[in-house]
Amino acid sequence: MIRTLRIIAAGLVMSLGIAVAAQESQNSAGQEGTTADATDLQVGEIVVQPTRTDVGDWTIVCVRNDEGNEECRMQQLVLNDSNTPIATFEIWKIDNSTDLAAGSVIALPLGVMLEEGILMQVDQALPRRYRYVMCDGDGCYSRLGLSKGEIGRMKAGNSMTMTIFAFQSPDQPIDLEISLAGFTKAFESL
């Protein structure tokens, strides 16, 4: 038995040696008379830490892009009744659109009822339904286009309710409050 294992091990070592020799032969043959190709080289990215500023119940997060321009978004961590973080709500301005004033992403944990989507309601206005666009190992996401009218209602409003539905109890909606304190000032600073 030990002799058989030694023969197998010797065969593996020999085959590995042949493969390495063949690779080296191909590399040296391919490199004769040529220079290194720069197309597969990496150029490092500048790493910039975001700046964070609190405005009311919103946090403005800004980062400088490669051109030196500052890109900012406003965020709010959405808590449940037990003050446990449940979702993040992020908004950014859209300047080049005639219909939309802002874009937004809502991130929620796994376990939401995808078919029901998310209901968003400012004060007593009629709720709007938004669909989830994807889920990954970290959670489920909805991307929203917010019209100028919707942003106007948020600026004038006192609170916003996000209603989600859990997969385990879809008949029991979960209402999460999003504070609009500081919304106008935060949005105008973007």
C-alpha cells in the first residue's frame, strides 16, 4: 500500500514538473523579441474617504470623483419600533431630467414579500407602490425615480411612511417611519 502511494506521488510530481517546464517554454518562446504589453496593467484608483454631514435626521455623504467634482447623496437609516435598523433610504439629485428631480435606492433585508413591493406615503397623501429590482446575499433593493411633485411633498411634509410586507406574514404590513426633519435643507445642499 505504501509503495503504491509513493508511485502515485512520484507520478504527480513528474507531471507537475512537465507542466511547469511546458509553461516556461511557452512563456520564453512568446517573449523573444517582444516588449511587455501595457493593456493588462492596472492603474491605481485614488482612494478618498467620504465626508459626512448631518442635516436634521439626514446624513449627507459626499465623495470627490476622478474629475475632482463632488458627488453627494443624502441618506437615512430607517429604524423599526425597537430602534433596530431595518432599511436605508438614499436620495440624489437628477439635474438633467425634465420629469424626475431625484433618484433613490431603498435597501431592505432579505425576507420581504417581493410581489407586494414597497409602499411610500408622505403624510396623508395616497401611497405609491415601488417594486423591488433585485436581491442579493445582503438584502433586497428598490430603485425609485422621484418626480418634482414628490420631492415637493417631501419638502412640505412632516413624515413619510414606508410600508413593507414580510414573507412570513404578508397579511401584516410593517410601517416604518422616515423622518422628513431637515429634508429640504439636505436636498437643496446636494
